Amino acid sequence: MTLHLVTYDRGGREAVGALVDGGLVPLDAFIETLPAAPWSGAMVRLIRGTLGKPGALAEAVAKGKPEAFDEATLLAPIPRPARNVFCVGRNYAAHAAEGYAARGVAPVKIEAPEFFTKAPQAVVGQDATVPVDTALTQAFDYEVELAVIIGKGGANIPAASAMDHVFGFTVGNDLTARDLQRRHGQWFKGKSLDRSCPLGPYIAVREGGQGHPDWAISLTVKGEQRQSSRTSMMVFDVPAILEQLSRGMALEPGDIILTGTPEGVGYARKPPLVLAAGDRIEASVEGLGTLRTRIA
Ligand code: MN
């Protein structure tokens, strides 16, 4: 059975547990036995502490006693990553094509993954409220993405063994101010506004032997479907992304990588759609649950 790990607020403290049969097995006591991980929370301590110990986590979960769990206490799986969230741009051909059409520019052949980042402080979790300042942006947009959580770190990771470096997966929503993305040349400003990186609801721990996933990926706004594709449609699959991102730059346990969004984003639609106060967004990936976000 796939392990589903959550980070949640337990009496004002960041705690980690496993979702089991509608309840939750607290893993605090298990995590206390693992070496402390500076600059990181409980989830990264768990990820680091169980590297190279297959079965230790599953055993701790099996030994635990499920408790009632209040979903309202959920935090992002890694609420404050130790460094920026890595992202890949234009990684679905149909999304790249809709962008060229919307901007009236000629298609570019994508030779290598386009990397950019979002600040750690932009990360929020399930049922986050995200403000949109219409004096700042008139083009706030959504992007459902498969998020990869790194387990074993390392530089120069070959694609052939890259999946062994994946601890698990969650859902991401790469909220983007399109007008700022373009105005400032580099994408960082438009991609990194406060609370613009919803992640969650849980991490599905990768199972041994699992390769690049082929999962349904979709997003709705106010209940209306806006994006629908499969993760097998990526231009650069997860092994290729990890190989290229890790060249000369070591990945670390707990690093988060957003792998790009499929077609259907708001700005490329006819007429274009812009997120507005009151909008409810549901971003889903098969097997990873639904990440809910509200625009305020
Ligand atoms: Mn994106």
C-alpha cells in the first residue's frame, strides 16, 4: 500500500503522520529517534533519517495506532523548504503551443528543460487562501503540476538511476502573475508572489521499481474543468529533469521540483481567464489527491 504522509499542526507544533483508513498515525516519536535536520522541519528530518533504510518508515507506520484526524490542521507537506522550489517551464508540448499562439510568436524548439524557482516563503498547503492584488497584477493564473520530492541527494545523477532519488510525489499549483512574468524578463517575480506555491495535500511515497509515472492530471476553477492531461505527456520526464537539474548542482533531501503544467492555462484561453477573488481551484493528480486553493 502506498504510504501517504502529511504535515499538520498539532497544538501549534509542526507534526508528521501517515494517513491510514481515514485516520492518522502520528510519527513524532519515530522522527525523534532520527538525527536532527538543521534548517528543515519534521518531514525533511524523516526523509533524511530513513535514507538507505528500506522498510523503516513502513514499519513505524504499521506499529502506530491510528487516531482521528482533522483535515483543517493540514500544512504543506514541507511547509518551509530549505531552499527555493525548482520548477520546469513549458514541459508539455500542448501548453508550450498554446503559449506561442496566445502571444503570437513563432514556436521555439525546446532543447533543454527551462528551470526557474519559487521562493520557499511562497509555499502554502491545503485549503490555503491566496490574496490577489489587482493593483499589482491583472493576470493571475493557475498551473496544476506534478511535484517531485527528492529523497537521496547528489550531483550528476544519471537518468537511468534518477528515480531512486525520488522520495515521493505531491500536487503543486504554480500560481503565476503573467503580466509580472513578462514585465521583468526573468520569470521569478511573477512566479514568486506571497502564497503563490500551494503544495499538498500529502506526499505519496514512491514505491520501489516505480518509473516515470503516467497519471491523470487536471484542474478545475469554480467546478469547471480547465486542465486535463496525463503526466506521460511531459517533454522531459522526471529522470531527464533530475539528470539535467543535478548537473554540477547537488540535489538535497527534501528538495521540491515542479515538473511543468499541461495545456489549458487561463491566459491562453479564448477569451483569456483571470483568477478573481472568491475563485475555488482544485488541482488533482491521480493517486495524489486534490489540492484546494481559494483566491481572496
Ligand atoms: Mn509552471
